[in-house]
Amino acid sequence: MSLLDKVNNTKELIAEKYNGDIDFAIVLGSGLGDLANRIENPITIPYSDIPGFPKATVVGHKGELIIGELSGKKVLAFNGRFHYYEGHNMKDVTIGIRVAQKLNIKNLIISNAAGGMNPEFKPGDLMVITDHINMTGDNPLIGENIEEFGPRFPDMSSCYDKEYINKVKEIGTNLGINLVEGVYTAVTGPNYESPSELRMLRIIGGDAVGMSTVPEVIVASHGSMRILGISVITDMALWDTLEPLEHSAVIATANKAKDKFIKLIEEFIMEV
């Protein structure tokens, strides 16, 4: 089944359950799925019920698509994402974004759990993503270009919407939530980085590092979506003081930060 067939089939499946406009697509990262519990009048579709959809296999990613109301707006939430390290190709990793585009959704809120490489950060911080560096060695746009999704050579000079960045910073100030800003660096995983790798990533301009988000943002930019990206800093990935890390610790820290993350996103959706 081709990518376009998978996307069209998913659109038709969704249309059987909901056929109205949707204001925002939201991708929920590790440990941040509780935002889905705030969605009112939810229509839930497990990924396993969608032909051609990959499976979400990582702890902290439930694996379901939810349509409903959040802060007075209609949203489509992906409660769990797909990762390159799970063995999926980049087109399957980003298929949810293609579905959102096919549904004519113009706005994307994308979140993740990330390691902080900027020594001024601390675990539990929320980082507003201002730019990214793709260190995965792959790109979801490689291959035949589907013109209805976007141009062959899309511009990436302002992937993360500057108005949205300023707006979420204003909201953070009003809510008393301290936000940091930075560049998100994407690697393949699944291993955490070595000290020398972290040193390199910091030297080239990374403030945080993770194993997701950038492929989805590339695809969303290809489709001219307006994007807000938020990283929850779950651990300090400082090359010179690196300590052993387990995924359970990442989830635990994300859970501690989820309340302020939920409050921030709900207010952002309400005000935009």
C-alpha cells in the first residue's frame, strides 16, 4: 500500500466518525499523554484499528488517535508517536502529519521528552523549540514528491512559527511558568548518546537532544503548517558530567512536568 493510499484510507476512516473542521493537530511525546485525558467528547481510534498505520511500541506512548474539544477548539491528538529506531521508515514515522494535512489541519503542536545539553537548563524545564538540527542521517521527503502535500524543495528557514513562539512565551509569563528556548537536535536512538557525541552536538549548536520531532516537523513544514514545538527537559545530557540514564527516569521526570505542560498548551489553544 502506497503512502497516499494509507493516508486516504485513514482520512476516510476518520470521516466515518467525524467529518467537521479541526483546528489543531497535537503530537504527544513520552510521558505527556495525560493531556489526552483533558479532551472533551472524545472519539478514540486505536492505531491498531487503522489499516497501514504502524504500531507504537514505546513505553509512554499509548498508540491512539483522539478527536475532540480542548479549550474550546477542535483537536486531533496523536497519543503516542512512531520512531525511526522502532524499525519504521521515515514515511511511516511521519504518516500522522500527512493525515493531518489531508484533513486540512493548519496548526501543529508537537512535544517530546529531551535531554538538556545547555548547562543553563534543568530537569523539568519546558523548552520552546526555536529551530532544529537533523542528525538522523535520513529525511522523510526523500523519494518521489507528492505535489498535493508540498513542493519538491521546501524552505526550512522558519519551521517553528515565530508568532506562536512569542505567544507561548507571553502565556508562560502570565501563568508563572518559566520557559527556556533552544535548538532541538534529533538523533536516531535508541541508545542514549556518548559523552563525545554530546560534546559534538553541543558544539554545533544543539540545546536539547532527542529521538523524534524533526522528521514530523520537516513534513509539517513541507505542508505549510504553523508549528509550535515544546520539549520537556527530562535529564541533563552534559558531556562532561554525564551519568547513566534509563527510560523510566525520563518518563518519571516528564510526568512531574506534565501539569504545567498541560496548563500551557490549554491556554495557548484557547488564545490562538
